[in-house]
Amino acid sequence: MGGFLFGMAGAFAIQRSGLEQRASEAIESKLGWSSAPDIVQANELIEQGKLDGAAAKLEHHLSANRATFEALTLLQQVHWRRNDYPAYFRSAFVSSR
């Protein structure tokens, strides 16, 4: 019973001191995942319905960087929404390699 109360008091003290939040933020900053700026901009263009601009941004990203799954998937979605089925299948073929 004493160990439980001691543990509970320690957890409460850590939570109230903000140590838990700082540790969590430090770990997240080192291990966290974030998208490339081109992919973020392409996502915003897709949300705005500017599919041609999104496709250009994604193709630029793919030509400058190695093929990332996220960029290829977004490019496929753009081609599908534009009803550009040949380009959709070409990008599907690239992503399967």
C-alpha cells in the first residue's frame, strides 16, 4: 500500500512540475515525423482544388528527391481527380518498383 501511494505521489509531482511535458516535447522533436515542404504545399493546393499546381509541385519534388511513398501516393490521387488515367497508371507503376 505504501509503494502505491509513493508512486502516485511521484507521478502527481512529475505531472505538476511540467517535467513530463518537457520530456515529451524533447522526444517528439527528435523522433517526430514531418513532411517535406513541397508535399505540405501540394496538400494545401489539393485542398484548394488547384490540382495542376499540386501535380507540378509533386513532380518537382520527385525529380529533386528520391521517390517517397507519400509524394507518389499524392500524385496518384491528383491524377485520379483530374481523370488523367494514363498518368495515374504510370505513377502506380513507378510506385511499385
